[in-house]
Amino acid sequence: MDRNEVLLVGRLSAAVEDRCLPSGDIMTKWRLLVRRRRRGQRGGVHTDSIPCVTFAPEAADLVRNLKPRDAMEITGAFRCRVYGPTGAKIWCYEVEVNTARAIDAEPLPLLLPESSAEPDPPETLQPRPVAYLAEAS
């Protein structure tokens, strides 16, 4: 069976934006900054800016109350939305968030030192720990 599950831990990049869609639904948009280790360089990191949206009022309320650079954990699914006129479709890839929670990110070791890297997990459909996901990129 196919699975589309996303778990991200990162920081809110900027103010949240609400958009009213033609259907009347409110879509709340933001970007999540997620660090990852640079390949082949000790101690260096890259930051990915991941677009996130939610239609869930609880998740939207939580994100609206955060300030830029506040840490959070989100769960959801990777989505591709297609919109625009027939001759000029726009493809948008984003994480559609189901749940969001604020976290205190300071004590979390999001990037493990190379010496403590976990071995590759066995082929399984079980969720991996957040630390492994941060290391895997």
C-alpha cells in the first residue's frame, strides 16, 4: 500500500498568510526552515525552505500565533496542486499540514555529529525517529 506521510521539525520563516479560495475555504500558508547537513563538509549545514499549507483550523490557529524563527513540528502529506488557466497551468508542490505544534527547539539535536550517525534502517514501513529524518537528507 502506498503511503504519503510527512513529519518535519523546523522553524517558521516569516509571517503566515491566509488566502480565501474561490470555493470559500481558507488556506493558511507559510514556509518552514529545515536544516540539513552539507554532504562532504564537516559542520556545514544547508537550510531548506519548505512551503506548507493547511485547511485545518486548529493547525492554522497555532501557526498564526507563532513568530518568525519559532520552532515547530508538523505532520501532513506531500501534495501537488495545479491551478490557473488551461493554457498556463501552475504546478505547486507543498506539504499539506494536518497537525502542528510549537516546540522548544534548543535542546533538540536536529543534526547529529557524523560519529553518532545511525545505521541505515531495515526496509520497513515504520516511522523513523525525527533525528534520523534530519540526518537522512
